[in-house]
Amino acid sequence: MEHSLTIYNTLTRKKELFVPLHAPHVGMYVCGPTVYGDAHLGHARPAITFDILFRYLKHLGYQVRYVRNITDVGHLEHDADEGEDKIAKKARLEQLEPMEVVQYYTIRYHQAMTALNVLPPSIEPHASGHIIEQIELVKEILANGYAYESEGSVYFDVEKYNKAYHYGKLSGRNLDDVLNTSRTLDGQEEKHNPADFALWKRAQPEHIMRWPSPWGEGFPGWHCECTAMGKKYLGAHFDIHGGGMDLIFPHHECEIAQSVASQGDDMVHYWMHNNMITINGQKMGKSYNNFINLDEFFHGTHPLLTQAYSPMTIRFFILQAHYRSTVDFGNEALQAAEKGLARLTDAAAALHRIAPASASTVDVASLRAKCYEAMNDDLNTPIVIAHLFDASRIINNVLAGNDTLSAADLKELKEIFDLFCFDLLGLQTEITSNAGREESFGKVVDMLLEERMRAKANKDWATSDKIRNELTALGFEIKDTKEGTEWKLNK
């Protein structure tokens, strides 16, 4: 399978030619949401980023097994080893069973992803459904001497691991850095070292979510799920592990340590990370209480929003920036994305109205190769979009009568838009039937019927009949009554 796809590997800090371990098969694992609240713009970015990679790898001919997990247990507050489970806390506050919270927000997450045209992964495992695999992982790490039991909990021995391997190779930290930034938390006396992290936590009496284990009733540490489920579904070595840049440390760093401590080497060949969505320069997230959830974007119901933004506008807004660059939220940027998306989709639709000429006065021969070159350069979607805007200008010039396109070039442009705009970037032509559009639509019909009434009053029967006949041909049923004219659209 010949291609020149390069991707930036966070581990080596450089772009590398993508070479699968077991071509034509590709294994890809991406960290999914912790389902205790609605998905926000920060969740949309990794979902869309790795959706692009999923689409492109499949286009290149690979058989991709894409695993994206649902975290429904073990993710404690502040991403630390103490505090309440985020889902259990939500359940307590809402007086629900934890799995009611999980089910509700998982469904909401899927609805948001469908609206954004994010393809579903091949497998979507839940952490709570893989407790046995996580217990086995902890047993392996204990057996290899890189963990210890303490008062019913099991902790990873970071200092001992660091003597044999390098803890911090993904994030670029050394153990002294980690120790200096580790906060003192309640229960730290259980640990040999403040940098040690939980593999299994003893459940306090009030803790709702708990399972039996060799060390007593408890629950897995947050980092265990991805290592255990990645290995179960993708094997001891797989191609790509992705997620947001905020997960590099501690989550992905701990994953590498767990992998090496349990089997002697890292499971993952390429580590990929998308950058953050920011708002006023600060990361957007639930923990910062500054997030705007996707439903609020779609309906314009958040105070920071000046209008509603469609799912495709959100997708286009995210793809206009390279996945490794920061994107700062702003209404002006979203409105510009809305207009840019309309330019592309209008140009794609206009292709079907162009009559081919005997010859082209513009060159479209290199356009496809340029788009492939951008995709192969670490999924450079902004450059792909720039090339599609170039194509849009060509189309508009042809419509204006300034240029011509041959049948072959017209076909090429249609194929380029179908492939890069719709199939690979995953953009869609939005067909909306919201109340505002329906109201505007109705006003246009009423205006035509008022014109017809004026024509009748002036005994201009030809104009009156023309308006009626053309509306009828479009599917409208027109009925004259004593009170005036009534209409309906026969669908």
C-alpha cells in the first residue's frame, strides 16, 4: 500500500512516515469522554481530528480497527488519586444510579457526534465492563515488581520504574519535575512516593461504584482502563494512540509506564495529540467551568454566543486550524467559518449547473495532487480547505462567464469536492427546516400570492394565472376563498 502519509509522533517529537505494524491492518485507540456531563467544544476536537485520520486511513485502503473508550468509573476529581468519582458525584447530586448518569450522557454524546458527522468507532468499550482485564493488568505489574499494595489499594512505584526505564519520556519531564509538581493530597501517606499513581483504589464505605478484587473491594485507577482495553482489542503492540494534548501527562505517561511494567515495552508505535480549544486563552473544560456544550452551540443558548451555530459550522471551524495548533473560541471566528463553509458547499452545488465547454481556460490538473499532499503532511486540513477555496474561485469565475471548463475538468472538480470536502473532511450540505427558515419560506409564498391578488384586481389575468400555474407546478395547492387565498405545499 504505497502512500506518503506522515504523522507527528509526540514520543519522538517529529513527523514520521506512517508504517503500520501489520499492514493492511491498522489499530487505533483514542481516549473518549468521561460521561458525567454534556459534550463540549473541547470534546468535539479530538473526535473530529481522529475521525479525519480514520476516514483517511480507510481511504488509503487500510482495514482500521478504531477503539474509542467510554470512561464510566475510576476518573476521580481533579484527575488525582483522591476525591470523589466524577460519575458517582453526579449520581449522588442527581439522586440517580451511576449507570443512569452514564447511559444518559453516553446517548447525548452519540447524538452530538452524529450531528457533527463523526463516524462511530469500530469498538466502544466501557471501563466498567472491563474490570477483570484491569485487575489482571494490576496483577502483572505487581508480579514484575513495579507496584505495591498499601491498605487495600495498589500503587505504581514510579521511582523504581524510573530506575529501569524513563518515566516522563512522552511528556519530556523527569522524576524531579514530577515530584516538585505533585500536590500533597489526603491519603498520600499510603504512597511510598508522591508521584506514585493508583492502579487500584480501596473503596471507602460511602463509595458507590466498587468491585471485588484480590486486594479487597474497590475500583480501578483512571489510567488502567486504556492500557487494559487497548491490549484486549488491539493486541500487545498497535499503531496509533490518540487524544487531547492535556492527556499527555499524567494519563498517557502513566499508560506507557503500565504497558512497559506489565510486558516490557510500550504497546504504542505512534502517539498523536490534538491541541486545545481555548476561551480567552484558557483551556475550555468542565473542570474550569468555562465550557460551552455542543447543544448550546447548536441552539445558541449560551450567554457567550451571539447566535446558534450548526454542527457543520463547528466541524469546519475546527478543521480550519491544524489539529496540533490552538484554536481560540470567538463568535467572529465562528461566523467567518459559517460563511466559509457556505462558500464551499455553494460552489460544490454550482458544479451541477455548469455546462461543459469544448476546452478549459483554467488549470485544475494539479488540484487533486495538492490536496493529497496536504493530507499526507500530518493531516493538514487548513491547506486542503485553502485548495478547495481555490477550486471555488474557479467555479465562480466559470459561472460569471469569465472562464470555461471542459467535461473532463468539470468531472475532476466534482470528484475532488466529493472526495476531499465531503468524504475525507466529512463536511455535509446542511438541509435545515428550522422555524426561522420555514417562516421566511412562508413569507415568500405569501408575497407572491399578494402580487397575484394585485394582478387580479388590475384584471391582469395573464400574470395572475402565471403565478398560480408556476406555484402549482412546484407542488403548491392554491385555493381562492371569500376570505382570501389559501395555500399548502403537497409533500
